[in-house]
Amino acid sequence: MPVVLGPALAFTVTVLDPLVLSLNLPQVTRALHVPPQMVGLLGGAATLVMATAVLAAGRLADAVGLKRLLMLGLGLVTVVDLLSMLSPGYGFLLAMRFLDGLGMTALLGVPLGLLKVSVAPERRPAAIGVMMAVDVILCGVTPAFAGWAVGAVGWRFLFLITPLVCLVSLWFTARYVPESPVQRARSLDVVGVALIGVTLLGLVIGLAAAQNGLSRPETWVPLVISVATAVLFVLHARRAADPVVDLSLFRNAPFSVALAATFTLNLLIAGLSVVLGQFGSVVLRMSPESIGLLYLPGSLLIAGAVVLAGRLVGTYTPRPVMVTGLLVMAASGLLLAGTAGPTMAVWLLVPATWLCNLGWVVTSTSVSETVLSQAPPGRSGTVASVQMAFGVTGGAFGPTLYLLLLDLFFQREWLADAKSRGLSVARAEQSVDAVRSGMAQTPGGTSYDPNLLRQASGLNLGLDFSEGLRLTMLTVSILPIVVAAAAFVLMPRRKQPPA
């Protein structure tokens, strides 16, 4: 399907670009002397922009043409990443990351919207499967290759990867993808876009700050603003003649379940990357390159499975595929909950990672088909962008939720450990300060000695951390099971007429 490859590669850029940067962020931050408190902002700047602007991009795509906006986004990302390669300092690179996020915003929902208008309904589920397979293969192979290349050539090589993918995507898109009908009479709901943008921005900022405490103004002020603007958006959308998001879509049970599923699967996949970074580096003492290699095994098997999932969605309904994918993600968490330990074999992280990635792409296939089937004519970009908004929000929420739970359960374990050894709370807390501060760092970017886990005050902090991780994974595994149950009950059991 040549018509699928252009959009598929464009969509992959939105995952691949932040992934290779986050896995190699320690090398970049050391080279550019990035202040420790700004490392998180550098790693998440592009995602932050995507979260706030994705709905505007979907609406703009319907107005100017899906293909045209996709090609403009690919061109912008290419230029910005090439400029990033020449970054003289941290400030310049941060500005480029914000611009990169603006370009990638056009690559989030627009590729799915193009599938809606360029692929026949009966072939669309298989096309979505191919799109996800491309994403799996590139995201499985590239991290290991990028880690090797950075070690051999230097960190600037990172910013050559995305432009190469963008140029190939541009060629396939220009040659094989037809332009979508343009809705020139539609106006952009500027107020609605602004309100939902502030809502998502406040949510992302507040959740990120929650790692340092829930009672701090840096946490609750953005969250309060987010809630207030969300309420204002609902009131506005009810009165607006042509709102950026049609709230009547949420009355459709399969559509709402699909959005809950996309929030859940992105939360889990983003949270797992934090777990791999923290547990792998802190307890198992793995290098960032070794952590990146965890994504490689099984990539081809996952790609084959997701293509099969697309065909099953087309033959039957999204319901069994969505339920299966969510349960596979739950199995990944339960596997890690049952095996995590300071002396566990590293190879056990491979099936946990593999199952999570498999569940993610399989669920994504069924979610995308469910959402696109509800898109009215001329609204494909807007509706697909609603799915992406929920996905980006889940991805932003995941690391914070995992870190909050990990910190909570870890504290519970080391307090019990200290009590059993007759240590005071104050003395034990001094022993784990380095560990707690490291848990809030970017995966692979810890700046403390892992031996503290084994030496501080005689506490068995490696075991305490592992127990905290087990409880965290057990807790988060409940969420996909609940959403899978909702999908089983609320999703249609028989194939609906194609939209």
C-alpha cells in the first residue's frame, strides 16, 4: 500500500523524534551544559506543544487540506532538526524543540485523517495496521542504532534521523496520496482552540510538577486553571455554532470507550519508559544503550501481529481486538509486578517490554478505526486530532502517575525497612534523599551513585525500590482491565456499515 507509507512514516516521526532524544538526553545535556532543573523541559518541550496545538492542527487541516498541511509539517520538522544539529547552546536547542513540536503537531492526527479519505472503508483497518507496523519497526530498530551512533559520532547525529524519515515520507505523500476535500467555508473556533490548549497545557505542567509535591503552587495552580478552562470549554462548545470539538460525539459509547482506551494505552507505554529508565539504571545498573536495546527484540513479530490485528478489525469488529490489546498491556504490568527484584535476570524485562508494545499497537489499531468511523464528511482531521489529544494527554500523565506511585510505595517500603532495623525516620530519610531525587530525573539521566542503594545506613534500598515497583505495576495494571471490560460491554458485537 504505497498510499499508506507516507502518512505512516509521518506519524512515526511524532513517536521516534522524542524517543531518540529522551534515550540520549544525558549526552545532550552534558555537551550543552543544561541546568538540571531544565532537563525535563528540554525533553518534553516538543510534546508540550503537540498537546496544546493538536486540535487546532486538525481543524486547520480540514480547512486547508490534509495532504498540504502534512507536507508543510514534514518540511518544518526537517528544517528545524537540521538547525538543531548545529545548536551552539541550550537556549537555541530549546527554541528548536518548541518549533519541532509545532511541526510535529501536523503529523499527529492528519495521517489518520488522510487514511479516512484516501483508503476505502473496507481496507482502512488493514491500512491502519500497516501504519502501526511501520511505527513499531522503526521505533524498535532506531533507538539501538541511535545509541550506537551517538557513542561513535556524537549527539548531533540524533538530529539527522528524523529529517531522513521526513524526506522519505514527503516523497511517498507527494506521489501517492490524494488531496482531501477542503472545507473552505468553515471558520476556526479560536476561542475553543485556546481554551482546550490552555486546559491541556495546564494539565501537562501541573502533572509534571506533581513529582515534587502535590501541595506546591507549581502543581495545584496549573491544575486548577486546567479544570476551570475545561469547564469554560464545555460551556463554550454547547453555545458555539461550529465548535472545534463536537461534544455530541461523546454521546456515542464506542467513541468514548475508544478515547478512554487511547488515553490508557499511551499512559501505560509512557509510564513503562520511566520504569525501565529508573529501575534499569538504579537497581540493575543498566546503561542507556542497554535500555534502548529492550525495544528491539520482537519488533518484527509485533509488526506482523498489528497487521493481522488490522485485518481482524476489518473482518469482524474493533471490539475483540481492543479487548485483547488492553489485556496484553495488563499482562505486561503483571509480569513485571511478579518478577521485579534487585537480582532479577535482565532478560525478563524483554517480554515485559514486548507485551506492552504489542498491546499498545494492537489497541491503537482498533481505537483508530473506531474513531475514524465516527468522523463526519470533511471532519476527518478534527476527529482524528481528538484521538491524538487524548493520547498525548495520556502520554504526559503516564510518567507522573508512575513516579508518584513509585515514590509513594518506595517510601512505604523503606520506612518499614528502617523500622525493622531500629533506625529513626530522620536517619533513614537522609539515606534515601539521593534516590528520591533521582526518581524524578529523566530516564537514564540519574546523577547519583547507585551503590547508595546498597550502602546507605544498612538499608536494603534495592529490595525496597523493587517492592515499590512491584506494587506500582500491580496498581496501574488495573486500569487496562477496567477499560477492557468497558469495551467488552459497550462496543458493538456486530460489524457496522462502513462510514
